[in-house]
Amino acid sequence: MTAVEHVDVSQNNADVSRDDVDVPRDDVDGSRNDADESRNVGRFASPTFRTYHHLAGRRVVRVLVGVAFVLVGALVGLARTRSPGALDSLWAEDGQNFLTDALNLPWYEAIFTPFNGYFHVVARLCWAFIALFPVAWAAPLNAVIDAAITSALGLAVYGAARSRLERFPAVVIGVTAALPMGFVPNTLAQLQFPLVYAGLWMLLWSRRANVLTVGLPALAVLNSMLGVLLTVVAFVGFCIYRNREWLWKLIGLLPGSLLQLVPLLTGTTRRGLGERPEHDPIALAAMYVRWGVPRSFLGPAWPAPPYDDVWGHRALIAAGLLIPLALIGMAVWAKAYAALRPAAVLAGFAALAGAVQLGAHGFGEDRYLVLISLPNLAAGVVLAAGAQRSSRTTGCISLRLPLVVFATLLTVVLAANFRPASPRDGSPRWAAAVGQARAECLVRPGLTRVNVHIATWPVLGWEAVLPCARLR
């Protein structure tokens, strides 16, 4: 072996000789020096160089896949709104409260204006940004921003689930979070539900506290009274583990919790939507089991009224209750005891969120299903994934089957609930409404504001108040 051939490729970059890092020299006749070229080949083939660029390449691929997930999720999410479509309509509170306040109040006052007894800081920040653009852009910007944020939250949920599960079950959980069932999609007013759910997963992420795992739950509680439930989770986690990570997460939730609770308890804010609260715990439990659990696994579309076939409806509800029982039985049979604890945490949060929402409202409504269905579905995936790790069989049935079957069921259920019915259906087109408002402002020079109907009138009385100064 010649000296040129004997290159130590196992040495670190710091130990490379001076000749190894010099620019290759040319010989007198213009040809490259073979020894210098061989040394450089050895340097670029070193394990350190290969490992660094392999890791850098993997990071780039992960970033590109994440960006693709968010973009595809946002596009799919925008398609979920029925006619006149997400880009040309506004949901109730989005137009009547958030847009109206953003256009008619100073931005700082609008952001901290409560509605229905609590604050929506994140949604109102988004609307403060939207208010910088022409009024005609309000509907498309509202839909695009909400769809993108919801899809990004699904990606964050996937990352947290991946820290505890294998890739396939984590993908299933992330997709269900990006396409939540039981609420009106593409509305910043209802961003609170997927945001609180993503905050829950940030608390459960098995990594050191960072900006994402601390900041996202903090934003969730700043945007919804339901985010206070995350404070309960963080407090219990800190009491159990007593480490710095849970302490930081708990501290991050305190400002939002105080913002939501202190004004409500002191009477500064109050709920005023005419709910009929239910305080009987037995009635609440029965309502949750009868309404919340079956719709978590079968979605709200199939069990929705009218109930023409009473026995068929009862069979559907029974099937929705048997699914989680079957998953629990499979996990116990497979001795997947490690999966029972995280599944219990997720299902427990679903029950807590269900009790708070059903207790405050007095009856079940689709928009209150998100924080019930998503944690329950995730608990089911965790149980199925735990059973899949087992090599046990019962008769001719392998316990590797439940996750595939459950994921297939979820695909069918998500498809059936892809475009949910809502009061937004058939609402006035935003572009036409803004055009009419602009014409009215031009015809009447002394007019300062004009009311625009954003729902089917007179069935629903939602209106947005637009200043003529922004339309002329």
C-alpha cells in the first residue's frame, strides 16, 4: 500500500493534517496533484463529514415534510366549509364581534375585549392583523389563517405524540387533530378548541421544557376559558413529578388563567348566551356517556337527529360505546399496561372537558365535541398501538390487527364528517355584502357606519359593523 492510499478516514476533522486542508495544487504541466486529491477525497469521506451532512439532510427533509403537511392540511381544511365556501363567508362571532371590534376600536382595546365571559387574545390578534388589509379580504384571510394554524397545530400534536409512540399511530393522532370533528372549520372564533387540545399534547410531550411546550399551552389559556383546564393538568403533573419542566409549564399557564378567571369571579365579565347550566353530576355523567363518548368514535354526523329509526339509533350509540371497551380489553389482554396510563390521562381530560362544557351549557352541541372527541380518539390510538406491540394472539386473531382496523374506522368517520353542516351554510357572500356596503356609503356621504348581514336573514341576526371610512 502506498502512502497515498493509506488515508486514515477514522480521524476527527480537528486532527486532519495541514496538507489535507490545503487547496489542491496543480503540477507544472497543469495536472492536479494526485496525492492532494486523494487526501481531500479522504477528508470528505470521513465519518464525521458523512454524519454531519446526513443529519443536516434529515433535518431538511423533516422541515420540508412538515411544511408540506401544513400546506396540504390547510388546503384540505378550506374545502370543509359548505357553500358559499370558506373564502367568501364569515362565521357568527368572527364578523359580529371580532371583525367589528377590530375595525371600530383601537387594536389594544379590541384584543382585550371579552366576549361571553372570557378573552380570545390569539383570535383577536389575528383579527387585528386582518384589519390592516382591505375589508373585502377579511373573509378569505380569516379562513386561510385559521386553516393554516389548525393544520400547524396538528403537526405539533404529531411531534408530541411521536415522542411517545411509533410513527404510524402518531400520524393518525396528528391527522385527527388537523381535521377535528364537531366544530365549524375555518373560523378563528372556534380556534380555541384545537388550540387547547394542542396545548394538552405540549404538556404531555416527553422532552425538556422549551418555547413550544411552554408557550403553546400559555397561548391556549389566553384564548379560551377552556384553557384553564390545562392548568389543572400542569398542576397535577408537577405534583407527581416535581421537576423543572412541569414547573415551567405551570408557570406559563398562570397569566392566562388569571386573565380568564379573575374578571369572571369578580363580576367584571359574565356569560350571557342563555345557557341552562346542569349541576347534577349524575345527569352530567349520563349525558357524557350517552352523547359524548359515542360521537367521539363515530362522529356527530351519523347519530345526528332526526331519529327516524329509533332502534337503529340505539344500536349506533351502543356501537360507539363498545369501541372503547373493545380497545381497553385488547390492551389488557395484550398486557400493554404501559399504554393504559397515557390513555387514561387523555380520556380523563376528555371527561373533564365534557363535564365543564356540558355543565355550563346544559346540553350537547357539536362545537363542544372537539375537546371530547380528540382526546378520546387519541386514547383509542394509544391503546391500539400498545396492543400492536404485543405478539399475543387470541385464536386466529393477531393483536397487531386493532390499530389497522381502528385507523380504517377513523378514516371512514372523518370522511363522513368532512363537511359538517352548520348555520354558516347558505350565508350571504362576503364579497357581495361588502360591495353593497361600499355602494351605500358612497351614496350617503354623511354615513359613518353600515351594518352587513353575515347570516341567513332573518333566521339568524348576525351582523358586522363596517366603518364607511374603510369602504370609500
